[in-house]
Amino acid sequence: MLEVGLAIFVFIALLLIGVPVAFSVIAGTIVGLFAIGSLPMEALAQQSFGGATDYSMLAIPFFILTADLLFSGRLGAQVIGLATRLVGRFRGGVGMTSVLTNAVFAGVSGSAVADATGLGKVMIPWTKRIGYPAQYAAAVNASSSVLGVIIPPSIPMILFSAASGASVAAIFNAGLIPGLVMAVVLMFACWFIAWKHNYPRVRAKLTMKKLLMDLLIATPAILIPVVLIRVFLFTGTATVTEVSVLAAVYAILIRVTMYRDLTWKSFMRSMAESAASTAVVMILIMFSAALSWLLTIQEAPQKLATWMLSTTENYFVLVLFIIIILVVTGMFLDMAPAILLLTPVLMPLAKEIGMGTIHLGILMVCTLAMGLYTPPVGTTLYISAGIGRVGINRVTKELTLFYLLIAVFVLAVAYLPGIMLIPTQ
């Protein structure tokens, strides 16, 4: 365990001084292997590349490409218009519009960062123009964009499936209800804050004709999670990788035939940006796989489970330990490396206390999602604050109610999985 402790120390130290996460991970792994001394360094390369060879990983670039194609076209504006007509006239309706739009596009992108960037560039300036404070606009975007990793398809869920051996379809199916519940929780937070500060409403006229027109135009985005995910994936007609390819082809076809706004230049830009985003994710996957291998051969997960079980056998306390570990980790690590590193660590403990693999996966995704908008390394927090041109401290203060409500939501996922239809075995 001394070697593991040294590897983790190097990893955290490098992270704190600003070294990128992927390089901090691989540096810690190399130090740990040197400390062991009996393992060839060639094994490091083998384990790194092995972590990126899972067939389901091919779904990641195609889901990212699908999101980029749809965000950059007219469809994004149409979905925002539909959400505005549905909830804009209510108190807090501007924030609710952001939540609803993120919920719709969550079924397309599978990435919180993609949603925070793509929708944030539209929603945050619009919210500010209406008269809402910049910190409110950024806070809503930062928190609601994490719906992209909870409502399927979800890239972190694909990573959990690869790390745990769980069925992608099963964890996608289990994530749908928690994602919708989280959306409702976020909308309540938007309403309460707007009511407390008497923020203005959007005077969006709602007529049946306009509503049907918006629905008709926005339907292509809604069909991706409904048809491609629910029908093709859950019935076993296609794998998650095949579904992701179908989604990308579908996005291209509707941009070309229905909206007619896809040029060769915009297509190549989407391809380039998607490739860059995929490269970042894949290098994290590769280096995290190497560190996970080091933890496994040193039996760190089993030893952690044994230690925690020797401390207490109370199920509720042990689950709380898991949540604390996830919250702290999420504050410093992005979701991809956190899931790849913690899944092999926490699975033995979850097995010992009778928590099902799918239940653990949903709990990990929902809890780590909080870290995406929590300092000091909150990705969607920094993206949203940058777009809104407002200080991180002001956005964090505005997020206080969101933190409290999502904490209650996470506890419900942990202790009341039945009410969210999460399998417990």
C-alpha cells in the first residue's frame, strides 16, 4: 500500500500545482511502478492502451459529434423557443427554460461540458438581456448542464459500464427517472430564487398554433433519446456504439434535409471540435486505466473495503462514506477520471454491503455531477462564469440553494432507490 500511497500523493501534488489531470495521473502511476520495482514499464503502455480498446468507447466521439451538429444549427434555437413558451411566463421561467432545454439536449450529447458550452453561449446572454443578474444566469447554466451526464445517453455512464462490466442499456434505463427528478428539483430552485428576488417574467405568448409549430420543429431533437435510445438500444436492436453512429447520421440528415443549414465548412468545424473533445476524454481514459491497474494489483480496493467494514457494519453509515468520498473526489477531478479510478475501488465495498452495481453507478454519476459546478475544479462552473463574465465567487454564492437541494436529491438516490426505479440488485 506504500506504493499506492506514493502514487496518489504525487498525483494530488501535481494536480494542486496546476498540472493537467491526465499527466498528473500518469506521473503518479509511473512513480508507483518505480516504487514497486518488480514490474516492467512496458506493462504501463499495455494497460494504458487497453483502457481505450473497449468497443463501447466508440460511442463517445459520435455522441459528441451529434451534440455539436445540433447545437450549432437552427434546432437549438427552436428547442429554446419551445421551452420558453412552456414555462417562460412563470416566475423563474427564464431559469426553467434553461433547465428544460438542457434536459432535452441531455438526450443528445451525453456530456455536461458540451451542454454548458453550447447552450450557455445562447442562454446566458439571453437571460442577462431580460434583466436577470449574470451570476444567476451562470449558476442555472452550470447546474442544469449536468443533466447531460444523468439523462441518457451519458458518456460517464458508458465509462462506468466499461469499468464495471455492467450493461450500458441497464444503466441508461436506470438513469432516466433520476435525471427527470433532478430537472424538477432544479426548476424548483429557479422558481424559489426568482420569487425571492422578484425577477421579471418572459411574456411569451402561448397559443395552440405556436405551440404545435414549435413542437413540430423541435421534434427531431426529442426523437433521438425517445426512438434511438429507448427503442433501438433497450430492445437490443443495436448496441450503444451503433446507436451513437445512427444518432450522428440522423443529425446530419435533419440538418441537410429539414433545416438546410449545414454547410461543408460548418460540418468540418463540428468534426474538428468533436475530435478535439474526444482526444481529451480518451487520454484521460488511457492514463486512468493505468492507475486503476496499479491500484488493483496492490489490492487497494479490497483493503479499503476491509478497513471501512472493520470501522462499522451499518449500511447507512457506509453508504454515507461512499457519498463523502465521491463528493470530495468530484471537487478535484473531472467525471471521466473519477469514475474510472473509483469504480474498481468502490465496487468491492458496494458488493459487501449489498448495493447493486447499477445502483452504485447511478449514485456515482449523480454525486460526481455536483463536482462539475463545485469549486475548486468545477468545469461547468468555470465555463458558465466565463460566458457570463462574472466572478466565480458570485456564481458559487448564487448556487447555494442548488447545492442544498441536489444534496437532498443525492441522498434520495442513495437511500430511496425504489422511488426512482433504480435496480438495487
